[in-house]
Amino acid sequence: MSYYGANAGYAEIERMLREKQERERKEAEQRAKDQQARLDQIARQRTALAQGQLQRRKELQAQQASALAGITQQASQLRIAQDERVAGIEAAAAASTAAAEKSQAESLAAGQAVASSLGVLSKLGQKQGRTASVSRRKSKSRAARQTTSSLNIGATSSRSGSGSNLSI
């Protein structure tokens, strides 16, 4: 074998090895580029997903704040309505108590007026004396009849105990 022949075979092998290494290097670079492209795409997707989640979070916080404000306002309105109802009930109770006290006072006054009237009437009745009983006529006398309390009936006398005992 000649010197160039052996070298020529060796040079060919080196060239083939270099080409193979170059191909493997290019394939590795291509795989790295593809891998990086996939990683970049995943990163973009995750970034977009994170932004969407942040946006959704903001929306939910706004809804929560709105709902809380609505509930607070509704609770305030219910408290006001409750206070108004309680005030109305208390006013009605006070009015009812006042009306009952007034009615009781009027009834008491009416009862006292009746009692006073009855007292006056009963005192008037005490001034009136008993009705005198009439005795029998003495036989064939022309004198007026006398009561057992010495009252003359039918006689015109102005002394004490005389006169009619009429109550009107």
C-alpha cells in the first residue's frame, strides 16, 4: 500500500467522521432549538394563563366588593326599617297606654260624679223626716185629726212639725 493510499483512506475516514459529527452537532442544535421553542411556547401559554387568572381574580374581587356593598346597604335599610317599626310599635303602645289612662281617669271622674250625686241625694233624703202615722178620729168631734207625733193634718198652723211631708 502506498503512503498516499493509506493516508487517503485515513483522510476519508476523518472526513466521514467530521461530517458525522457535524450532522450530529446540527441535529443536537436542531433538537435544542425545537426544545427551546416548545419551552418558549409553554412559557407563553403559562404567562397568558396567569394573566387570565389575574384578570379573573380582579373581576371576582370587584364582584365581591359590589356584593358586600349591596349587602351592607341592604342590612342598613333593614336596620332602618326595623327601627321605624319598633318606634311605631312603641308609639302605638304609648298611645294605647295614654288612652287607657284617660279612659280610666274619665271612668273614675264619672264614678266620683255619680257617687257625689248619690251622696248629695242621700243627704237631701236625711233632712226629710219620717212620715207621720195618722191616729183615729175622735168620735164626733169637729177637731182636726192628729198624728201620733202631734201633727195636725189639715190644720193651718205654722208651728214646727206642721205641714205636708212630700218628697219630690
